[in-house]
Amino acid sequence: TRTIYTAGRPPWYDSTGQQVEPFIIGICGGSASGKTTVATKIIESLDVPWVTLLSMDSFYKVLNEKQHEMAAQNEYNFDHPDAFDFQLLKSTLQRLKEGRKVEVPIYNFVTHSRETRTKMMYGANVIIFEGILTFYNAEILKMCDMKVFVDTDADVRLARRLKRDISQRGRDLEGVLKQYSTMVKPAFYYYIAPSMVHADIIVPRGGENAVAIELIVQHVHTQLQLRGFKLREKLAHLYIGQPLP
Ligand code: CTP
């Protein structure tokens, strides 16, 4: 296991003194499709220090009192594009792309709100950005060097979501099913599934698809090398179990 870094580092320069732009991977897919697992597996396999994982969940808008009441009744639509602060998302991604540091909100799914603390993130060599609507905004889509869609069957996603929302997000069976049938499922077919056309790679089944993850990692390595980045392959064994410098 390797330590995943989201901490700061000086920008990377190539041999001509040019700052190397980070490689941005956008990962899209339905709720509980395994986006985070795919992202984590990519990070574990990359022979690159300084990889940052940014999640769309951090950019949920702050709710007013009425919306809070609706959320408590499983009636607020968290799957509609209007639920996200795309402006903040865009500026955050832009800053990270420029190698600058950003303060990212921390989202609490139990209270449906932002925590008072924020998370500091810094520029990186590879930035992975995951969420249900990562392909929705044209400008954000343009920023992604590689677009990955995680395509997991709806029954598998619902089963996972039930387990997760009840055990980790403070929900009950009735509430999860109500929210799923009235908002999560329609939004998937209306907004998420059609955005698959933007994908460079579609990963069936999600995190367990080792071949797809290996192909993605190879592409990232090749692209970084083309940008003048030297991989750590030969040194990798030295860092196993230890933080990368
Ligand atoms: N959501 C919710 N309550 C909130 C905010 C969001 O129930 N207060 C739900 C939305 O309905 C949306 C989902 O959270 O469908 C988005 O998170 P999801 O993509 O399921 O989480 P990840 O862990 O990123 O997904 P994956 O399992 O694919 O990694």
C-alpha cells in the first residue's frame, strides 16, 4: 500500500523549465456505481507522486431551512444539477490545474450540510475528479484530459446504496427507496446515462475491473511521460509502505 497524497508540493517543471500541467481524469457514473473504488485503485497503481482526489459531493449547495425540511423527508433532489455549486467547482478545478492551493468544503451526508472545517488541497501531477454529474458542465468537461464512465448495473447500485445510506448516511429503508424511485433513478436516466457519450473509456462493473484500471493507468503514465514527467517505476519498491517524498 502506498500513501495517497493530497498535500502540497512545488509545481513540476520539465527540462525546459516549463511548468507541467497536471493530468485531469474525470470519473462519472451513477450513484454507488463504484467511482470512488475505481479512483482509489487508479491512485494505488500510479507510479506518480502527488495525486489528488476531488469529489463532487464537496460541492453540494448549502440548503435553506425549507430545503432542509424537504431533505429530512427525502424530498429534496440531490441528483438534479441545480443541487451543485458548479461555479465553485469550476474555479476550484481551475486553481488546482494551475498548481495552486484550494480550500474544499467537507460535506456531511447525515446533516445534509457543509462542515465548518474545510480541506486544504494543493496542485498535483494527477487530479482525479469523481461524481454523478462530472460530465454535465461543458467547461469542466473540457478541463478533463481523460473521461471515464463507471457502468454498473442498476440493481447492484441500488443494493449498495441501500446498505451505505442506512449504515453510513443515517437513513432508513423506506426513505432510501422513496428517494431512489422519485429522484435518484429518474436523474440517472435523464442526466447521467446520456452523459456516457462523452466518455473515453467505459468501465463495466466498476472497481473489480482490474484490466480497465490497468489500461487507464498505462494511458496516464504515457501522457505524463510525453509531458516530460519521469515516472518513479524503478524506485517504486523503495516506497512501498512508506510515504512518497
Ligand atoms: N445524496 C444524499 N443526501 C445528500 C447529498 C447527496 O442522499 N445530502 C445522494 C444523492 O442522491 C446522490 C448521491 O448522494 O445520488 C451521490 O453520491 P454517490 O455518487 O452515490 O457517492 P460516491 O460514494 O461518490 O459513489 P460511488 O459509490 O460511485 O463511489
